[in-house]
Amino acid sequence: MTRVIPAIKACFPSMNKHVVLQHDNATLHRVITDEVLACVSTDGWTFVDSLLPSKRCDISLRVIRATLAAFALFESDKLVDAFLTLQAVMRLVLENNGGNQLRLPHLGKKALRRRETHDQRVLSISSSLGYQ
């Protein structure tokens, strides 16, 4: 906690200073108490403790089924648009060293679709990040 909390405050100065510290159900090396959280919740920062959701197989299967059902409701063009937007956001996050204070430019997805250049766009984003 003496290294993690200061690192979070230094690396993620943001307008939303509410941080959820999640951990699995494994035994902790140190117990995070309400008193500890109160001590580090200073200067407008609020830290809370939360357990990760269970990784039971039936829960994972329900999430996968619900995700597939949601994808089935969308037209393929809408899915492509969503992933192009996601790629653009991830690229901006990487270019801004993990920050989220960025403006997403207009991507012109309809024009890309008319020119059928989605694939080139995806490849150019991937290659600019060093992937082939």
C-alpha cells in the first residue's frame, strides 16, 4: 500500500479520483482495513476495496452466451464501427501514455464503408503499434 497508492495518485491524476482496489479471493499478504483506506483517501481521492467476481464456470458461460446474443442483435456494419472506434480509442490511450484526457477525432466510418477500406484501416492501426 505504501508504494501502490502513491503510484496511482502520481500516474492517474484525473477528475474522477474514485479508485476501486480489486483483488481475488486469495489470502492477502496484508489485510486492507477500512482504517487503511481512510488514511490513503486524502486530497479528494477515495479508495475502496472490492473482491473480484467469482470465476465459476457457469458464470463465465452465462457471460459468453449473453455477449454472443448481444452481438447477434447488431448488424455487421455496426459491429465494425464499434471495433474501429475501440481501436481508435486504444491508439489514443497508448499515444497519451495511458491517459484518458483525449479527444476522439471524427473517423469517417461511413465514408470508409463506402470506399470499403475498413481492412486497410485496421491494418494501418495494427502496423503503427508494431503488430504485423
